[in-house]
Amino acid sequence: MSIRLYIPGPITVSDDTFRAMAQGMIGHRSKDFVALYQSLQPGLQKIAGTADPVYLSTSSSWGVMEGSLRNVTAKKVLCCMNGAFSDKWFDVAQRCGKEATALRFDWGKPVDPDAVRKELLTGQYDAITFIHSETSTGTLSPLADITAVVREFPDVISIVDTVSSFSTVPVSKDALGIDVLISGSQKALALPPGLALLSVSERARQRAATLTGRGYYFDFLEFQANHEKGMTPSTPAISLIYGLSHQLKRIEEEGIEARYARHLRLNEKVRSWGKRRGFQLFPEEKFGTRGLNCFANTRNVDLDAVNKALKSQFSSVIDGGYGKLKGKTFRISNMGDETDATIDTLIGALDSVFSANGA
Ligand SMILES: *Cc1c(COP(=O)(O)O)cnc(C)c1O
């Protein structure tokens, strides 16, 4: 029996998804592939709230997170940092040789739009990165407020990571004027890792056209040229794309609004369990993200012992904190294909294990 993963990525992949992935290969320049690729666009565009293409990148999300910096940063990028992934993005910008400024917020705090405006007003920037749902701290930043500020600065291209929010809460790329929207397969889409999604505005592509050093693998213009033929620049992870096709059908069947409602309901369920056991949410409640909960380990539970017991007795695991929050927080995912039944089962298991460990 496989272990059910309640860590916030990778998460549990359903058997029907695995079955959908187990199909014969097709040539990535074949008509069959073009039909498959094109069939995915409406579903992906709907979730992203965009009329722009959604490119498929055979990489984890970091591939396109790094690639986007290379495609749009000519002058300087403002990196908003409020957790492990957004902190790392600043590091990655520097490793790409880009001029970058770190706009730091305490871990567990959302990105503050006023602080963003203050920094952009210096006029040094032509790009900004921030993470909608900072998975390391379970914090959801106010997307519409931040993008409203960025729109005040027409030269600034926005790169927004929605890796752990995509399909859990509404995201309207076009209405918010987001230039580059990024997601990945192994979070709420409940696929195995290895596929990243990237939607790029026309003005971001125009910027890319003026820049050298974009490389090949993550070049926006290569993605676009191939997209126009219903293809990807290089041989894609076709099995994952079969899985994506299956998941998009599933999302269509459930209805996107029902999907958001399910994520909210299951998220609240886990949140109430945590409160009942005396754990505070790590971020302020109103900024808690909806695909997972990050709790402060206020009762000093031995999280390694908890996970060991969860795994051996209930074939499940949660996350014992990420980066500098290891041991100080724990995170429980409710993303993807979870249901009331699976979350109720998890809560029963958590109750048993936490009680046995003195909490
Ligand atoms: C998981 C995650 C990433 C990194 O994704 P990889 O697939 O490991 O590259 C980036 N950003 C956020 C917010 C994430 O949750």
C-alpha cells in the first residue's frame, strides 16, 4: 500500500490518474500530440483566467521560475520575499546574473502592497517576482492588491508563482494584469512532479524579444512559436500530459467553483482540527492559504515521532516544517483530489497520533 502524502507537494496521486498516464507514447510532432496539446488549452486558460496560451514545460516549477527571470529582467528585478520559496527566488535571480533587490517581509506575513509601491517608485525596476501562496509558511498574499500596485508601473513585468494556489482559489491572470503566471504539476493538480505551467502575456513576450541570454529551454519565444503549432520546444513529459488531460476533465466535471468550495471546506476542516488541539495557524488567519494549513507548533510536539507513528499506523505523512521552520511548524495539505472522507480519515489518524504523543 502506498503512503498518502499530506505534505504540500508532491501530494497523493489518485489511481485513476496513474491509469490515465499509462498510455502508449505518441510522437511529439504528431497530429495526435497536437490534438492532445490543443485540447488542454481551454481548461488551463479557464483556471488561469487568461486568453493567453498556457505553455507546458518539462521541468519542475523552478525551471520556469528561473527562465522567466532570464526572459524579462533587463534592468533590475524586485523580489518580494516572505518564505523559503520566495527567498530562494531572489537567490536564483542573482545566480542568473540579474540585478535584484530583496524586499523582505517576516515569514508568515503576506507581501505588503504599500511596501511594493514604495520600492517600485524608485524607478529602478522592470520586473517583479512574488508568490501568491507561499507554501513554506502557508501564507496567501493579497493578489489583487499587489497586482493593482504593479499596474501603476507600466514598465514592470510581473512574474507570479501560483504553484500551490492554482485551482484551489480563483486567479484571474488577465483581469489582474499578471504578465507571467507559473504553476506546477505536483501541487493542487495532483499529478506526479515533472511538469510546469507557464502563461505569458504578449507584453512579456515583447520584452523577451529585446533581451539576450534567454537561453533555449525556457525561452518564451520558443514556447510561443511551438505553441502556435500545438507543440512544445522539446520532447515533453507525454505521460504527465496524459495525466493533466485526465485531471482537467475531472476539474471540468466537478466544476471550478465547486472545486474552490471543496478546497475551502476541507481547509477549514483541518484548520478547526488544529484549533481544537490548541495549535495556532502560523500566518494570521485571514492570510492562511487554502490548499494547506501551516500551524505553529505551539505545543512543542515531537513532529518526527508524530510522523513516524502516522506512517506506520495510518500509512500517511504530514510535513514537519520547511527550512528554518522545521520542527517549529507543521503543514498539512488538503490540495488536489482530497475529499471529506479522506480528510475525515486523516483527522481521525491525527487525533490518535497526537494524543499518543502528549498533545
Ligand atoms: C513547490 C513550490 C515550488 C517549487 O516547485 P518545484 O516543482 O520543486 O520546482 C515553488 N514555489 C512554490 C510556492 C511551491 O509551493
